[in-house]
Amino acid sequence: MFGNQGNQQLLEQQTAYNKKVTYDMFMITMEWLEKCIEIGGYYPDWEQRKQIRNNLTIERQDIYGNLGIAEDSFSTQLLLFQSVAKTKSPAIREEIKKEFYKWVSATGIDANNIPRRAEKLKHFLYEINEVLEGRGDKVRQDANNEKPTLSSDSPEYMQQLLSLFSNAHNASRGEIEAENSLRGKTDRDIKVGGSFKGGDEQGENAYNRITNSIAGQHNNFQFFPQQEQRPKEWDLR
């Protein structure tokens, strides 16, 4: 009897851990997305629109003034989020998806106010939703077929490698710390939500309008430059 109780507690702790780690990775992904929007200068009032007030996890300085580096970092974080989320239960992903829609609603981003030069933003939003649907295959396929853009013996390549290692290490360290902090807790003890003040239904409607505007185009989008292909130019300024 004691053994069964112990197994149940372990299962509940694992569920709590899965929920917390997935939500934490989602929040880091949204933080990177907000940083891309900020650096891109897409909305003059972004300081009022943005939902994550303190950038606690983004320490890189080379992204400022370089939107390409920021977007590459976002895509890498999205790939890490996909790796975590794809193994988690649909119930966990569904709960977080409502938060994603609340973020869309709270920021006021819609199909009619995304600048033409910010076309990438539509695809970023689409793929986040795909990850929360248990897919996210596009960002993974693009990562697997990524075309090397730097020489392996260049300082820039080493910096990129160190950055990728740091992101993966921080994610792993965060998972270990989360697991240790959840002993004796269940998924009911893990709060998902409250960060974004928008409405999930309004946000979902806005999201659908955004993705309808790129219907049939997402497969041609590239999160990373691809081998055997000429990278598509998305900066339409």
C-alpha cells in the first residue's frame, strides 16, 4: 500500500514538473519574440504593448542593432521549446495555448497592423501555435537542413556555438532546479497564466486572422538559411 502511494506521489510530481518546465520554456520563447519586435521597431508604442516587463533571461548584448541575430536566437529558442513541448500531454499544451492567445490579445497585434517589413512575425506566431498543437515540424526541419553561414574556424562561429551551448545548458539547469523544487507537489500547485491580461477568445480570433493572411506560404518560409536553396529575402522595406 505504501509503495502504491509512493508511486502516485512520484507520478504527480512528474506531472507538476512537466507543466512547469513547459510553461517556463514558453515564457522564455515569448520573451525572445518580444525582444525581436522591440529590435525590429515594428510598433512605436511597443514599450506599452509588451507583456513581459523585465528581460530576466536575455543577457546577450550582440542582438541590439542586429535584428538578424535576435531572430536567429528566437528560432533557436523556439526549437528548444518544441523539443520540450512535443513530449508533454495535450492538456498541458492546451492550457499554455490559451496563454498564448491572451498574449496576442493583450499586445493588440492583428493582421491589419503588422508592418509589411515584419512579415516574419506572422510565421513566428504561426509556428508557436504549431508547437502548442504538438507539431512544430517546420522549425525542426529547417534546423536539420540549416546551411552553415560561418567558417568553423572563425571567431563568430565559436561565439555562436558557445551561445547555443549556453542556451541548452541554461535550459537543462532550469529543468533540474524545477524538478528539485517540486518535491511533494502536483500539477494543481503549478500556476499557468496571469502574466497576460488579454482575452483568449479575442486573441485566438486575432491569431486566426494573422495566419489566414499567410495561408499556403508557411512551408516556403525559412527559420534558418537552407542547404541547396537560396535563402528567401523577407525584409521587404
